Amino acid sequence: MKKTEIYRKVEQVIANVAQSQEHGAPDLMSNLDIVDDLGFSSLAIVALVADLEDAFSINPFENDDVNMRNIKTVGDLCEVYANKLSQY
């Protein structure tokens, strides 16, 4: 899967979770902070990670090498999935 496809898929999942959490459909840019700019609560972040796991059939957070606390922006999250998928 190409990096641009991964980014699109991550952004689509973010948009879906934002709508389901009544945040509306945000205009996503890689530098947007998931909590501060998009207003995601801890519950929304849990839903986001679960939906991304379903979408990609991987969980990049299952090992200690990636920590969700280090993921701040949409771009950070996209990079985590792109890096993990590049290992397959």
C-alpha cells in the first residue's frame, strides 16, 4: 500500500470518528493536533485506534516501540501506520 493511500485511509477513519463523536467533518491537515485542534476526547481516541486497527488489520501500538502518548498530530498518526505497514 502506498503512503498516500495510507494517509487517505487514516484521514477517512479520523473523519468518521469525528462525525460519530459529533465533532463534524473536519478539514484534515497533517499538522492538526488530534486533541487540541480536532477536540478528540480520550474516548474518541480509543474509538479511533480501534477503527484504525479494523481498517488496517494491524495494531502498531501492541509493542512498546510506539507509544500513543507520542502521537500528537494527524501526520504523526499517519506516519505510525505507514511505518508499520512498510514492515509487511
